[in-house]
Amino acid sequence: PSPDKTLQANAGLFAIVSGETTVEQWLSRYGHRGPDELDLASPRWREIPDQVEEMARRLEGGQDPIALHQAHVEQVYSRALELRNSLSGALRRRFDALLDLLRRYIPFREDGKYYLMLGYDLLRDVAIEAAGRLGLGDDVYYLTATELCDALATGEVHQDIIDQRKDDYNAESRIVLPRVIDESSIESLGRPPTRDIAESYDAYELSAGHASGPVRIVRSLNEAGNLGRGYVLVCRSTDPAWTPLFVNAAALVLECGGALSHGAIVAREMGIPAVVLPDATNLLTEGRTVAVDGHSGSVGKLGAVEKRGVSPDDVRISSSSAPPPRSAWERGTSRLRNVSLVVWGAYLLAVLCWPDSWLYQPSMEALDAILWPVVSVWGVQGVVIVAAAGLAALTMIIQWLLVDNRQLHEAKRRAALLMAEASDLPEKSPRRAALKRLAAPVNVRLLAAAMLPIGLLLGPMIMMFLWFPGRVDPASWNAAPGTPVRVVASIDAAHDKAVTLSVEAPAYLADTSPTSCTPPPVADALNQLAAAPDALWSDLVDSDKPVGDLRGELKKYIAGGLAPQNVMWEIKTPPDASGRFPVTISTPGASPLRLNIVLGDRYPPAASEVFADPDSPIVSGRVIYPPPETKRFFWTPLTWFGDNQWDAGWLLAYLLAYLPVMFALRWILRIA
């Protein structure tokens, strides 16, 4: 918003020609600067005040640079406000922060050089004083600092070194350099460039806008006479000494420079279109009217830009055609996705590696509390459809809220245009490869955006897919009310006390099942056999092995631990009793073991086997339900997709609910 030092210097020149100030006053502020000011051999303005007057005269009849700047500021503020109002809250704050950062620091590019040149001015004073003492004149600038100090100390100057460096400088200054010096251009260094004279040329955009006017080629400021107004200034590069020529220019064409070069910054401050076109001073013709497009990057005859074809060897692609780069928002969501994947990955690894009672079972119980009420209302088919549709909606809403969809839509659009252009080019042409290389990362960015909700919901999604087989798959359905059930207790073989089972009403023990059972004394019997005399072994065992070997094998078997013994009960349930029936298995000297018989659909399936503490004589308790009389299918309308060996019903129902909701919301919310 505030003019930088360079623009203020131009305004001071305009004030000279307007009679508001004097050359002396201007030199008191800006006299330490000059043409080609980074070269100490170049004089400062205070040394050539007549050229300052000439610069001022070039502004005569033109517009005030400050007025041009303020007009451009108003346009920028209007456009910035328009952009800001089109953004959401978070993106608007990000836009404000970036704009504030730009406005705060971009002036330093010019203002910093203003202060840097104060030091250069002092260095030039030192060089001029040394040249006077040594009688060298401008030859002093061909010495290094060390050589200059030695010459001042000894009074001896090696003129042959100076003459050689003059020859080198004159030779090297005539070398035409490519825009980028790479391996392929080494062999051609020093050769005259081949010029392809055309009606229009691709250029690198520096300052946005469209303008046209007659070409004015200026290779040196000394050549710049009265250029008129509304011209296209064409030169090799610029420094602050050139900026008075910008005031009456319609556009700027440089042979070299970048987005932070002096010419680019001043052109943007004054609202002048500017581009870089290598070898422009030779390609363009003095006085010819050309159009400069600072948006897409082109220079050429009026109307020729739309007609021109792009060479298959031209790998230059304008920034307005390239997909926009990843925004800070996009990078932030990528970090969020990666952190979520790490967290959920650690959680799932713990679920798989830790004992079930630590994490897996509590997770399943949490899902039971959330999802099983749906089963009681709409059945197992309904819970799959609700879960699938809800998960699809949640993933799309997350992607809609957290992903920079506007930026990705634009990247996708531009990538499609690049690929369309590439398809029309020869298979192995450099431009085709460049276009495809520029468009390729967009697919990766779109995939990364789609992975964001997956990263945030990975844990619940995986656990839900573990919950479905154990709850809604026909193989895991609860038995019907009235189904007789068997309960089996595995008891340590060394335990010789009675084991008792109790069940809550209305379930009850069958008449053939006593309340208490004592496991067979297998351990005692085997120990007695191991200690029995040889004669008894001969009567009991028909083997060619010696009795001692047989006895040793038996003792080794006993020492290895005997398999638990099973005790079984049969439990009856009334045909109208649907629910959960707690069962308790107890024995003296041990904590009771509790498990549940679940019949009907009021409760989710319970674990069919429960293990006791490691030191308990009751190893485990197991509920055995009779197999269904007929094969059960998840959903009859979907059975024609399966066969008698495999029922894909719940998975198919999930996909039939998930995919339509996902695609519909993607279209409604315009998700990239």
C-alpha cells in the first residue's frame, strides 16, 4: 500500500519536472544510487546530475507515479476484498495472513537495496580515492581488493594483469547466455543464438495484465531519448535507474528476470503488464505494435496469440495453465491424515496383539451399545444399511469440511486441459512429456484428499468390519428361544472336587443333568498306574516294550501336564423366552466363572467361550448351540448372489447402501 523507495525516487523526478523540487534536493536523498549500481565501476547519480535532469524530462507530460500507484492500490484492494468475501472462515483468515505477510515484506526488496547502495557508495569513494593516488582511473575496478591494498602499500601496479582482465571482460560481455545453463547447453555457450522470428512468442509472466503498443528497444539508458507514451519497453534487464521509463510505458518486456526482480516488482506496483522473453531485443522489431499478455505469458502481433500453435518442442507452460500448487490448507490436512493413520494404526495393532479382554472386547461392547439398538428396531439388515449410509455420509462431510475442494477442483480442471493438450501432441515430444509431468501429481493430490476421512475414521471402520461378522453374519446369529443348549466346563485334570452349575430362570437344567458333577480322577488313576508293580502292568498292557520303558513314558506324559477334563450340562429354555440367561460355574476353592446364553434378538451374541484365571481349576466355560435345521441367509432378496457354500449378503448390502450415498453426496457437495 505504501510506495517503496524506488517509486518515491520516480515521484521525486516527476516533482522536478513539475517544478515542485530541485535536482539538488533529489540528489540529497537518492544521489548515492545510479545506473547499473551493483557495479562499483558505474557512476552514482551525484556524479552525473545532468543524466538526472534527462531522466526527469522523460516524465514530462506523463502521469504522477504516486497517482498511478494509488490507482493500482485501489484496484488491488477491490479485487482482494472480492476474493476475501468469496472464501470461508478458515480460508479467509489464511488469505488475510498471507496478504498481510506480502504487504509487510515485499517492500524490503526495493527498500533494502536503497540502504545497501549507501554502503556501495562508500566503497566507490574508496575506489576513486585509490585510483587517484595510483593514477589508474577506471582501471582500478579490474583489481581485487587484496591487489588494490598491495598496490597502495607498494605503489606498484601490474598493468599486464589489468590489460588481460579488460580483454576477458570485453570478450565475456559479448557471450549470449541461455536462460538456464544446464548440461545440454554447455556445448552451445558462446555461439550466436538461432532466432525463430514468429508472430507471437511464449513468455514468462511477471506482472498480470494486458496491453499493447509500439515496441521501443532500449539496450542502454544512454540510448533512451523521447520514447513517447503508451509504448512497450523492451530491454535486457532493469534496475532503479530504468524505472522512470515505466511511467509512460504500456508494458514491459525483459530478456531476463524473475518474480522478485526489480522490474517485476515495480511493474506490479504501477499496474504495468510485464513478461520475460529471452533475446527479446533481437526477436522484436522497433516500432512494431505488439500485444503483451501478463496473465498467460505471451508477446506478439495483435490477434496472433489466439492463432498461434505451440511447438511440440516448447516445454514452457504458463502458470495460469499449470495446476495450482498445494496450499497450506492442503498440507495441513495431509499432516492431520498422517497423524490419524499413525494413531489408529497403533490402536489396531494393540487390538490384534493384546489379550481380547484388554481392548478388543471393550471395543466390541462399545459398538454393541451404539449399533445393537438399531437391530432391535430394523433387524440385522437395517443395522448394516444404517451403518453403511451413515459412514458414507460422514466420510463425505469430513471431506467437504476439511479438504480444500475449490483448489482441488481447479487443479483437476487444469490437469484435464493439460492432458487433453498432451493427447494431441506426438508421442515422444518434449512438450507432451512436460504437460503430463505437470498434470500427474494432481491425481495423487485427489487420492490424498480422499484418504483424509479414511485416516480420521480408520479405527472405527476396521472395528465395524470386525463387528459385522460376529453380530450380523448368519453364522453368528443367536439361536431361537426354546433352543436346548449345552454348557461344557473344562476342569483341570488334577481337580477332584465337585463342579456346580447354576442358571437363572426361566432357563433350567434338564432332568438328565445334575447340578453338580465331579470330573473323573484321571490324574490319580495315572499316578497309581505309574506306581503299580510290574505284574499289574503286564496284565493291563499288551506291548513288546519293557515295563520300565512304558512306565517312563507314562511319567513323562504326566509331568508334561494332563489335558483338562470336560463336564457337561444340558439347559432347557422356554419357547417364548428371548434374552440373556447368565450361567455360573463354581467349585470349592476357586472364583466362579460366569458366561451368558443368548437367545433371540434382544441382545447381541455373547462370547461362546470364556476363560478363567490362570490359577483357577476351572479352565474355561463354553456354550454350545445346536446347528440350525436349515441354512440361514442374511437377506433373502440377496441370496441369489450366493450359493450354499458362501453367503455374501451383509457385505453386498453394505456396498449397496454405501456407494449410492457416497456418490450422491459427492455430487451434491461438489467434492473434488
